[in-house]
Amino acid sequence: MEEIKGFSNKIIEINLTDKSWSVSEASIEDRKMFLGGKGLGMKLLYDRLKPGVDPLGEDNILIIMPGVVTGTGAPCSGRFEAISKSPLTGIIATASCGGPFGIQLKTAGYGGLVIRGKSKDKCVVWFDHNTVEFRDATDLWGLDTVETQERVLNSSKTESKKEATLAIGPAGENLVRFANISSGHRFLGRGGLGAVMGSKNLKAVVAKGSHYKIVPAEPEKFQKVKKKATQFIKNDAVTISLGKFGTATNVKFVNKEKMLPVWNYSFGDHEHAFRISGEMIKEKHDTKVHTCKPCSIMCGHKGTFNGKESPVPEYETLTLLGSNLGVFDTNAISRFNDICNKAGMDTISAGGTLGWVMEAVEKGLVSPDLFVSSKNSKPNELSANENSSDDLDKTQSGTRKYSLMFGSINGIEEALESIAKGEGFGKEMGLGSRALSHKYGGKGFAIQVKGLEMAGYDPRGSYGQGLAYSVANRGACHLSAFLVSFEVLLGLLKPDTARSKPEFVKFVEDLTCSVNALQTCQFTMYAYTLQPMLTKYTPKFILKNMMLWLPEVAMTLFDFSIYPDLFSSITGIKMSSKEFLKSGERIHVLERYMNTREGIRGRDDVLPDRMLMETIVRDKKRRIVPLKEMLAKYYKLRGYNEDGIPIDKLLKKLKIPSQPSYSV
């Protein structure tokens, strides 16, 4: 087996229109400035994608990028990133995944994959270190994500362990705007990237790797950093809890702080929330590890649901397809999760959209008569349960009616299936809550920002998270800057004040972008920043006061040097913590600049009216998010003008060219 020392700058570029392919090379300068993963992928897209293209048109581009740590054996190093223009939001979409595709792409010798054009016929693309094949996918069209991956890999003449697949299900084929892409049992979840593949008639991409072995440029230094990183993860209370209970460990503290989405974010807590908590799920469903590979945190789990082994729904799924709809039955939520996973749909946007629909029905904006699904369509085995059929009304026209209301599981499975199939009103629901509210009214309770449905943390209990949602580049995303961790989980930053929130949102955004460019799990941020001695042994009351009153000083106490040390030991390129954070700022600002070229302005950095004008039911503090006073300071710190556009001085400082090269 040949070796690649550190990284490959070779980018495989595939054109589906004329079935051609070529190999280009990213520059060393871009590698230093944008690191890899999300960062280098963003720069590649900037140099190739002209503003204004139709996200579902032939000219849109899909880029898949492994990170520097991918394939090295570093902790949590199996991740990769996708970057494109989103059909849900109309702006740049990014998504990170822990499936096996990234490692196979990298060990095939490539530092990135660029997919252009549109195939005339339904196709699957296969590639290895020196060949590309375009195969017919007619017999795969209509299959779910599990069936597709099994069928594709079973057709291989080699060991399937050397191959990994990106695949879409019916939702991607039917251009559901929040369709996702599967890799193994993990997903590129947000922004509708599955619909981008579907619009290109691309059912799957298969990478055959294991031709190259990835070795660090400085092996001794790498082993020392790896050992230190692993120890930090083992000792950190947050990562330990994630390992025990998965992301559902968050349910208890979010419910306690009245931040749990209940009934489309009308309530912030519920007496039955314990039923969907990680602790209860572990006890009730006999869970065990089912995670990304390689992983040191082990937050992914599987257990026995509905009499069979299934993935434990993530926190976001438990809340958006659970409490948000008034459902606290984990077996039912598991069925919803399985439908979405097989169809290839983002559970956050699906749940957020259904939450809007249920409220719109209550308010008389949407007629219950719209909820009709095909009676004669292929039944989904997950729908065959006694609870979901009680309210079904079979009609004489080959269809059946279903109802949607808060607190009832009836009709939810049928709604999800109708979305995936593009049937009836399901086709409209597949456009997302923003599009629905523009047509039917109810914009104030469409819980989305920039078209992306909000994650499962109500910002009225975490003002910094409210600012982070409003300015996040891809929409209402908690992974752009997870201020909930400082404000609620760790108790280090007073949640219901605007003070110091702009500073910490910017800081966490920059660090997160760098981590996503390194392309390791964001959960490592807890261990890698809290376990170093300076942070760990600073008395909590001192750290809290410094973070509130002297945020710039407090930031210097957070030692994240383990990240640039990983980058340096793998690549041989010297990288300080300051340079690492500057790369994150560069990546974030570039993404913002690309969005402003698509029309994004300050008017789009908002929150739903519900968060700005209504208090949470039963919240004695009667909190609403003071967004306006935080936003102005954030723009100033960022170097944006009053309309939220990066100024030329900032672009020059970060060495971002104001005019991309538009590479062919």
C-alpha cells in the first residue's frame, strides 16, 4: 500500500453532463489559509460557483471534502463535509457527516470531490484512485437509502470494506427541499443536499479507497497529541455523559431551563419530557454503541424499538419530531426517525415543518382536507401500527385522509411518507415551513431563519444562542455556534442577558469553523478546551465573571492548542492557535460574503416573531430575545457594514479575493 504523508491536494472533478472527469490541485496557500474540510471546500466552491444559479439546476455544484485528520486514526477523525447551494434556503449549505465515505475518498488519494452538471439518465458514479465509471441507476430509482447502499455495494466485485457510498432515497429523487444524503448509517443532514443529487439524476456515489495509507508528517508529535486528546476525552464530564446516554442527555437540562421545543415552541417544558431523556431511553430500550468510526466519544447508540434493533434517535429528532409535536412516545419517534432515514430526509426540518402545519390547522390557515395520501401506494412497514391508523379515512377515490394535531401520533407517519413521495399536500410540505408560511400565512410561527428550520433549543432561554441562530450562515443552526453550552449546560455565561454575547458568538463561530475545516467532531470542543489546566483549574466564579465582564480576556483562558497541534503534526505545516482561529474567521467571513452575493442582508439576520414578541408559556421570567442590541455590536466586531455585508477592508485583511477565479 502506498503512503500519503499528511494530506493530498488532488481534487477529483466529475462532470455528469458529458460523463467526463479530471484531477485538479488545490494550492498549498489555500491549504494553509482554509485548512481542509469545510474551509477548503468553501474556497473551491467560491472559485467555481457563480452567484444566482438555481440550486436545483445543472450549474449548481456539490463538493465533498475530507479533513486533514480524516483517516489518520486521530480521535473522532472519520468525518467529512459537503458544500453546495441549498434548494431549501437559496444560500450556501454545509453539512458534516460521520459516515465511511470520507475515509474512502481520502485513501483513494483525493483531498476532495467536485460534482458538476446533470446526467441525462439516472446514474451511479464509481471511482477509485485512477478510474471513474458511470453506471445506470434505473433499477435503483425508488429504493430507500438502506436498500440503495446494500444493492450498490453488493454489486461490487471487491471487498465492500474498501468501498463507501453516498446515497439518496425517494425524498432526494422527488426534490424534497430538506432531503439529505446517507453514508452508512450517518447523514449529511441539513440544507437539502439530497435534492441537489436528485436534481442531477445522481442516485449514489461510490468511492473505492484503501489504495493509500495516510501517515502523519511528524509521527512522534502526532502520537503525543493523539494520546493527550484521547485522555482529555476520557476525563471530560460532558463527553462521558454523551458516551453514556447519547445526545439525548441534553433533554433533562433543556427541559429544566424551559428551552425544550413543545407544541411548535409555544411551551419550553413538559411533564413527560423525562420519557424522551437519554437516561430513560437507556433503561427502556437496552441501548449500546452504534457510532461513527473511528470515534472516542461514542455518542451514537442503538437499541430495541418496536421489537427490533434501531438507531436511538438523536436529541434533535427526539425534540423536533417528538416534544415539538407533543409526542413523548419513544417507539413512535423511532418509527418517524426510521421513515426519515430511509426516505432520506432531515428530521429537524421535517419536524419543524410539521410543527408549523399543526399550528396552521389549529388557526384555520390550512384545511384538514388537504391531508390525503395514496391508499394504493406501497405500504411502509413502519406505518403498520395500531395507533397510527385510528384516524385514517379511506375514500372512494383511491386515497385516504389523515389528520395532524399536537399531542397525537396519528397521521405523522402518513405525512412523512407523503412528503417523501411528493404526494398531494406532502409536496408542499416538502418545500419547508418558510415556503408554506409565505403561501398560507403564519410567518410569525414558522420557526426558521433564512429558510432553515430551527434546532431544538429555544433561544428565549439562551440569548446568545438567539444571536447565533440569527446570524448563522446556513440558517437557524445550533452547530454554527452552540452558545447553549456556555449559557446553560456549563453554567459559565449568564443566559438571559445581552452582555458579552456578541463577543462569544464570534469567538465560537470562528473556532467551530476551524474545527469543521480540520473536520473532527465538534463534541471534542468540550474536552479539548475545558480539560487543559488553565481552564480546568480557574475557579468557576472567576471564570464566570470574566466571561461576563471581560470577554476578550476570558477567551485567552480557553486553550484549544490541541487542534493546531493535530494539524501541524499531520501536515508538517506550522500552525499556531492564533493562526488556527484566524483561519476559522476567514472561512466564516467567506461564507457570509458568498451569501451576500446571493442577496442576504441584515434584514435576514432575524428570529421568528415568536422568539422576539411572545414569552414562553409558563415562563415566570417572561423572556424574549433582545436581538437588536446584540446584532449591532456583532456586526461591528465582525467587520460588517450596517447591512451585514463584509467590508472591503475585512476581505483584504483576511486575504479573501473580492472576485473569485471561476475555475472550469
